[in-house]
Amino acid sequence: MSEPVTLNRRRVLNLGIAGAGAAALTPALAAAQTPDPLIVEKQEWTQYLGEGVNAKPYGVPSKFEKEVVRREVEWLTASRQSSVSFTPLHALDGIITPNGLCFVRHHGGEAEIDPAKHRFMINGMVDKPLVFTMEDVKRMPGRVNRVYFLECAANSGMEWRGAQLNGCQFTHGMIHNVVYTGVPLKAFLNEAGVSPKGKWVLAEGADASAMTRSIPLEKAMDDCLVAWAMNGEALRPEQGYPLRLVVPGWEGNMWVKWLRRVEVGDQPWAQREETSKYTDLLADGRSRQHTFLMDAKSVVTNPSPQAPLKSKGPNVLSGVAWSGRGTIKRVDVSMDGGRNWRTARIEGPNFPRAMARFYVDFDWNGQELMLQSRAMDDSGYVQPTKDELRKYRGSNSIYHNNGIQTWLVRPDGSAENVEVS
Amino acid sequence: MSEPVTLNRRRVLNLGIAGAGAAALTPALAAAQTPDPLIVEKQEWTQYLGEGVNAKPYGVPSKFEKEVVRREVEWLTASRQSSVSFTPLHALDGIITPNGLCFVRHHGGEAEIDPAKHRFMINGMVDKPLVFTMEDVKRMPGRVNRVYFLECAANSGMEWRGAQLNGCQFTHGMIHNVVYTGVPLKAFLNEAGVSPKGKWVLAEGADASAMTRSIPLEKAMDDCLVAWAMNGEALRPEQGYPLRLVVPGWEGNMWVKWLRRVEVGDQPWAQREETSKYTDLLADGRSRQHTFLMDAKSVVTNPSPQAPLKSKGPNVLSGVAWSGRGTIKRVDVSMDGGRNWRTARIEGPNFPRAMARFYVDFDWNGQELMLQSRAMDDSGYVQPTKDELRKYRGSNSIYHNNGIQTWLVRPDGSAENVEVS
């Protein structure tokens, strides 16, 4: 980490960042002013009665927040029905992703399901196949509430061959983190009675793609949930309304939306999404398969290309970290491309297999910064650099890029996706 | 608690509920069926490609959830600009209230504030009055994320004189529970330098009502937050966008929305909302003032008048509990109007001064039920009956009714707001 820093895509002309890592925290805000009562008097919204309480039975964000939306990368896919829109991580804070901003990945478009007609089936190697209505699902004993991140295995996938997309919404926005309400899948499997020969389950969705993924029975009987609510209310249609599978810590594609069936079998099924897709082509031409776990990862969300620095003096660096192995225990932040590190403050609720929020209060004197974050979880796993990942896995992969991200922040406060090596 | 149960408003003809409290939990669901593959084949949403990912940059609930909205009680107030809409507690689960469903209480309508023009002032008995832009507010060191309930002091206020409104949305829906992102108010006060003479602060809103409340300095320097985000995104307009005060565990009216000013003084200000309103008229004609704390309280949300029981056999009773004094430690549930009690399962994240979720898995044979819940917090406080409250406070009050709520559930599954004494 003490080698000189170089940039892959951009030459940094003014790398005066040696002191950035050690900048003193100053509580004073330069911009705090002597009060000008006129400013308050001129606030026109104090002059009229606003909208009544009946205006919005279901509320929406302020019109001044209209840029805070999910966004696509249009050249990424041929069809909008098999595409992705990204969570605006740079505009969020805390750990909860609002339901309206949770990234979307469809394979056959959004199924628009009438919950009264939806059925959930347990079949295959079981004593007694069962079909549940949604009412029946909600009558199952053992309901739980759990906070989990859901990350698409392809998140940051475009970065395998170097810095590409300018914004954490696009590089890291295939993730969301919500509270799920549901019942452990184990309860349904036990109700049906799993055969001693059962070793795997197949989860199947009711959308046009009939999404199907094989999951080891051990995981299905451990912490998987059959969930119908997120952040307190019914699942959103694009997140699998009325029912989805929750597979904590594992790749998002396995969290089958519009869940209609779980079949028990004695071996994996080798469906399309676990053979031609969601496998990792290595440098020697072989592919890794069944790479379910999402390893520890983090990203600085502010500042970042979509959220530049606007003022010198006191500033707050913020970001998110998560690990499919367990709980985030520590996040280190570098402001000089990995030479010097400081430990960030993990702040707020912090659950296993959920997103954690971190902050570094720092003072910016206008120098160039190269921001990185490095997550560590309670298994001892440390987030690697992109080069460390490529050493073992080449650069053919699409999935499972959890390498350290770098943002270059220029003296004018603007930021860019770069890579150091 | 062993006296015969009688009803204030309704005579119960068939009170066959003695055994309900001890009903065995059975895991089997009567409605689970032999699979009928035709059911799955007939699901039309498997037959067509759905909407693409670009359809909703900011997502909305399913069209099948259109009844899950905030609702008003139209006769309650003369004007929609000074009124309330209620959180649909009966349709929610877990502990997070979705932003679009958080109850609204306005006093001068919804201020529609341009954050670029908004200012936040600290003045009064301070060394150095300060004015902050929103950018400056967000640059303050020490940002935190905290989950808190916000309950209007008038929640359940219409129940002082007996059971009135048929549904927990209306009896208990002036509450929400979200994750706030902000900076402790203490940091702003310290930045300005509070005079040794300072004992109180006045918080003032930028809406047309210029909402103003006095808060003891001790509380202001303890856990109050100046918050700009809820559940990950910017505050909603009706919740004070772009800035609100968070006063954990204290009555909602003090959580000033559209926060523009905090003044330090040596005594309370005796504003309208702390004299003619938000005081409690006792039986002897005197009034309690400065009754800030929201005591421990709970309500069964399911079943309830808006969420009847639909099936015999296994069912899940659910509800929420909260306390301004600290953390909910235990919730007991009675199914026979307070004769017999069982301890509910508190499930999911459970934070101080935040809403907790509880469940009781039970078996219903069609008998009449009288459902109650009783919350206990870690201070040892136990939620009282309504009669216990009236003994000390009469029945003239509007505010601070945290008495035990009763739902009568009839053999047909329908439920009604009743009162036992």
C-alpha cells in the first residue's frame, strides 16, 4: 500500500493529497452566518395556507427531489423487460432503501398479480404436496421481521475491465436494503414433510420468465424467508408482489420474485440462470458455478460523481457496506488512493447480512482526493482490491465484483470513477 | 382482573371465550390443499411480458393495494389545513412505517419549501447567533441514524369517553415509526454557544402556522435531532421537508416540521400550542401542562375492525407497542377482555423510543374474542386500563390516552371497538 499511486484511465495532475488522510476534524462551519431576519421574512411559504391533509392519501416526495429516481443504462440491454434500473445510492442516507427507489431487475417484465388468484405450492420430494392461498401464507405461525440487503450478482459487473460508469448509482446501485416480513421457508417445508432424499430446492416465479433457481436444502432450511411485506407494507409489484423468496446474503437472482412454487429434489436443476448465466468465466476458460454468496463490499456514496463536493471546510464523507457472510465490523476509508487509511464511524442499526452506513467527518482544503472504502465483516473477510480479484479470477467475469472502488475528487469538487493500481 | 367482563357500548350475547386464552397452537393449516396444477396454468400473468424496468422511476404500490392509504375522519376538524390523516396500522407489518403512509397533522397546511431558500437559525441566549443553509446543515459533523416513533398527543383522544371509532387506523393511527438521519441539536447549540442562563429552547416552523413549542434545554441537549431524511430519503413535504426536529419519546406536536429556528431562552414561552392546546383538563378544573412524555402504549392491529378474521384454525394476532420512556420489554395479550393473559412474541428490531412489533400465533375455533394488549417498558411502566387513567385524570382530556384498547371479535370474524370495565 506504500507504492506510488497511478491511475488507469486518467492522469492525476495535482496529487496533493498526502495530508488528506490526517486532516483535523474541525467543528466550525465556515458558512455559518450572522442571522439576517430578512431571509426568514422572505420565505413565501409562511404567507399562505398550504395543502390540506387529504391531498395525498399515499404520499410522494417533494417536487424538489424529482431527480432522486431509479435510472437505467440504456445501452446495457436490448429490452426493457429484461433489464435493470439502479438505486440512487448517492441521494440516500441511513440504511433503509425506500420502496419506491429499490433497484429493479426483470427477466420478463413486471408480473401484475392479483393476490386473490395467486397460489404458492410446495411439491417434489415431500410427504404431502401443499398449495397455499395468500391468506393461508399469512396464517402460518412463526412470522418474523428481518433486515437484509439484496444485491444482484452483476452489481459492479461493468467494472471488471476498468472504471466505466460515472456514479455509484450505476456502479453499485443494484442493491437495496429493506425490512422483510414473512415466514421462514423451513416452516412450509416442514409442513409438507421433506423426504430424506431431498438435498436441493427449486424456487420458481410466476412471471413470464418463470424464473427458476436451485438452492441447497441446507440454506432453504436455515434463514430463507417467504416474504410478503417490505418496509412495513406489501411488496411492490416490481419486487415480487404478492410473494418473494428472501435468501439472505446470497445473490439477488436467487430471491425469486412472484414466488409460486418451491420444489424439493435430490440435485440442482441446471436451469438457464445457473448455467449460461450467473456463472463466472475464469481466465483459463473454466467457469465457476453456484457462487451464491455475496462477499463483503462497500462504496463511498458521498462525495461521488453524482454528488460532488460543494464547499471547502467541514464535510461529511458517507458510504454503505455489506457482507453476505455476516455483520460489518469495520470500514476503513482512504482519501489518497489506498496509501493511508482511517477507520470510519459505522452509524445506526447494523444487522447481519444487511447494509451498514458509515461516515467520516473531514475537513477539505480543496486538495485532490482519491476516495476508497474497504469493508471488513465479522468472519474476518476483508474487501479486496480489483487487482487482487483479477489475480484469481481474470477479467472475463460479469458477476461477483466486490473490489474496492475509487473516486477521484478534483479541486473544483467534481468526482470521477477511476482505478488505481 | 378476575371480575366478570361487561361491555360499555354493546352487550355481548355469546361470551364463550373462557378457553380462548389457553387455546393450543397447532402448526397445521386447514386450508392447505392437494396441488391443482391447473391453478398455476391459469395464472394469466405468466402468459405475457410485463412492464419494463423504466415504467416507474419512483415506484408505487400495486393497484390491488389501493385501499391501503391514509384516511381522515371528516367531522373531526373544520378545515383540511388544520386536520389529521391516519396511518393504516391494520394494513402494515414489521416496525417501519412507509413514508407515503405516515400520518399527517397540519396546523396551517403543508408548506412547500424550496430547500435552496430554506434557512435554519439558532438565536436567543447564545454567544453567536447562526444561520445555516441546508448544505451547511448537512456538513455538520456527527450525523446519526435513529429509529423513533412519533405519536401525536391526541392519538386515541376520541376514546376518553368510551369506544368511538371503528378501526385502529382511527383510534391509534396518529403514530408512525421511521429511521431518521440528522445531526444532534446539541451540536448546533454548542456551535452557537448556549448562555449559562439558557434553560429552554423554542422550536419554530416555517409553515403558515409558524408552529412554536417550548422544550427544556436538558432535552434539547440530550437526544433531539435536526433531521433531513426519513427511511433513507429526504423528508416528505408533509413531514417537514426539508428539515424537522426529532424529540424522541415526546409528543408529536413538539417535533416541529419545516424547522427554521431554535431560540434559547430562560423560561418557556407559553405559546398557543402549549397553553390552550396540548394541556390536559382534569376533573377538578385544573389543567396539566408540559406533559411531554408519551407513556407506554400498544394496540392489536390484526384482527381489528378493519381487518376481520377470515378463517378458523391457525391465525396470527399482531400488534404494535411503544414507549417514550425507553424500550418495550414485554407485551401481554388477552383474548377474553383482560381475564387471562399470555406473553406475546416481540419480533424484529426493537429500539428505545421506537415501535415494537408483537405476534401471538393462535388457533381460532370461531368463538367470540375480546382482544387486548398491554405493553411494559424497561422502566417498569405498565400500560394502564382506560378506567385506571380516568381515575386520576377524569374524562375531559383530549391528549395522552394510553389506555388498553379492546376489540370484540364475533363468531363471523368481524370486529368492533368496545370497552370493558
